[in-house]
Amino acid sequence: MGRRQPKQLLLAFFGEHVVDGATGPIRASALISVLEGADVAAPTTRATLDRLVQSGILDRTRSGRETLFSLTEHGAAVLREATYRVRGPRPFDPQGSGWTLVTFSIPEGQRMLRHRLRSTLTWEGFAPLRDGLWLAPGEVDLAGSLEPLRQDLAPHAVVAFHARELAGFPIGESVRAAWDIEAIRREHLAFIDAWHDAAATTMAPSPLTVRTMLVADWLALLRADPRLPPEFMDAEWPATRSAETYRRAHEKLAEASSAEFAALVATRPVASRRTGPAGRPSAPSPTRSSAGRPR
């Protein structure tokens, strides 16, 4: 696999261990320790946490000398939206038949919103086809996918249709133009190569770190594979092997990593006050809505 991005590792950690439970805020020192095991330096982790606070995914609070981080309502909604596919039994199968088409118009001054929308569409399997037209296989639940962005999108900013292929207008050429199918295959093979060996689950001393790395790699693979219909793949398509590899490694890590996480949160201090971007105390403020699906 390629170099794991700190943001992906943090989203993997919070999505795997925090979003479903009442764990409370997580100490910055604990997050830094988990990512250090994945070769991410402490300053990089701190900078990434800052960006996740600024984008509205995390809240930052303080208790004494400890800095603590927790999911905002928006951050929890984003991660829950991804959970079905992350944990689903057939994550690479198309969502129904036909094709979903999307076009959108967002003013130049709202670049962050445009980036969030594009990230959401990519997570849902869309790829740009031409002139602002995006294409995804199957029947995408776009209303649910865009719910975290709804309050920021102007009415009719996004227009979507469900379509089918017409006789005389084969879609194969458009599909191959939108997606590099061989590059998707290579992503699957890289994931299998990284995690098929039992020794992969001991690549770091901490099972919690290894599980975070595994889920981060899985998120990257899910983002890379748009769930194309089987007619565009051959008999050796590796998606089934990828899913089996993930589940086997995840099961092997589950008990030890869950015990390590339980010990980590058992020693957490109680949060007392929210802080601003530089760690200074600030008054409570409403949760801001921001980034799309976990990347």
C-alpha cells in the first residue's frame, strides 16, 4: 500500500472505536501514540488534528494540561454514513442496476464546499465523465449521502438522475474513460499483498495501531473501487479476496486491540472546556458542518 495519510488514520481510529460508543473525549497523547506506531510524527498528528477541528469533524477541549478530542455531531454523522460499506458483507457489489448521473453548480467563492461535495461523490463511487457531469454505477442513495452537506448547499445546486444504457449507445467506452480499471485492480492486489500474511497483524507492537492501519487501508481501497458491474471485470477480479483478507486480519486483531482501547479510555481525564485553534480556552460554539466521507 502507499504511504498512509494521517487524516485517514485518525478517521479510521474514530470510526472504528469511537463513533458507536459513549467513550468521551480521547487524549491527544493517546492519538499521537497510536499514530507514532504507524510512522507518523507527533507534530504531523497535531497538525492533522488541528485541520479536523477546523473542518468541523472534531471538537477540542482541555482538562488541566491535557488536550482532548471528540467527534462533533457532524463528524459522527459522516463516519456513520460510511459504516455500512466499511462493515458490509459485500462492499464491492453495485448498488442496484443502471447508472446515477450528477451535475452541480457551486460558486467559485465556495471552494471548500465544492471540495467536500467532490469528496462525498468520490466516496459514493462517482467519477467525473465530462463537463461537470459525474457518473456512478447503480442507484446511489444521494439524498442520504449529501445529508451532512444539506444545510450548506443552495436549493437545486445538485441535480441527479438515474439512467440506463440505451441501445446503440454502449456505455463501456465512457466507463473506461471515467475509471482506470487496471489501476483499481492494482489497489486490490496491493491491499492483499500488505495484509494476507498473518505476520501483517504484528507489523507494530500495538494491536490498536495495527487495527487502525488496517482500517485506514480498507477505507482507501473502498474509496478507490466504485463498485462497477461485473461485466467490466474478468474472472480473476480480486475484490472477493480483498474482502476475505480484510475480515481475517480484522478478526485476528479485534480482541487485543479492543482491550488496548478500553485501557486507553479508562485512564482518560474528564473534559472541562473547549479550546480554540491554538489551544486557548474559548466559549462554546455551534458545531460547524464540513468535510464529506472519510478519506
